[in-house]
Amino acid sequence: MSGKSGMLAIYESREELDTLFDAAFMKEHTNFQTFEEFCFSTAVFIDWGADFIVAPRAAFDHCVQGRTRFETWDEMYAAAQKK
């Protein structure tokens, strides 16, 4: 979920993110087999296990660019919600 600011907030639990970004989605749309691999590959430290995650939008976008079919976290998130 995001607003128009430079920050991005994620309210989902880790379990919800794991369900949303299941192995089938990750294999089809990213360079990773699992969401866990994606989390460990990020150049920016993000505590994915936190109850509330707020990070600079650019950091999340950087995580998906070149490693997924998407240009932004919002695009990746929206595609996962549609599946």
C-alpha cells in the first residue's frame, strides 16, 4: 500500500506477504524461487518480520528493478493481488 509521499508503508503480516507472493508468483515474475529469497537479496535492509514496515519508496523500488518483471513495488504488489 502506498501514498504519494516518498515513503511506502506495508501493513500486512509476513504470513500474508508469503501467501501473496507465493512460489508460483515468484517463479513466474521474478528471478527468485521464493519470497524469502527475494527478501534476503535486497541491498537495502528491511525487517520483513516487523508488524509495521515503513521504508523509502526508492528502496522498495530498487529491490524489484532488474530482479523482477516490475519497475516498482506498487506494480509487483498489485500484480500479486490480482492473481
